[in-house]
Amino acid sequence: MKAEEAVKAAVQQAGVEAEIEHVKDIAQIAKAGILMTPGVAIDGKVVAKGKVPEVAELVSAIMTAQEGE
């Protein structure tokens, strides 16, 4: 499963509305501190890099981000 597909599945499972942005610009990716792709950031915080994260891992990160709002 690709990272973007995992993110979409996690957003659906978490039951939240989210804007998903697939960044392809290497400069932007490096600026975020991601040196190995794929990478996933939630609200600007990198939660995975260098691997496709598990959906359950992403759901947990989404819920944690929601609690911090």
C-alpha cells in the first residue's frame, strides 16, 4: 500500500476531515526533514519517513494531533 493510500484510509477510519497534500518537490521534502521517502506529516509534524506507515499508526497520529488542537 502506498503512503498516500494509507493516509486516505487512516483519515477515513479516524472519521475526520483532512486536506491531503502529495508533495513531490524535493526541496520542500528536505525542508521538512525527510531525507528518505516516502514521508508523512500531520499538521507539519513528521510522523513517518523512509517507509509506508501502517494505517493503524496513522490513525493514532491523527487522533493525537486532534487532541492537541
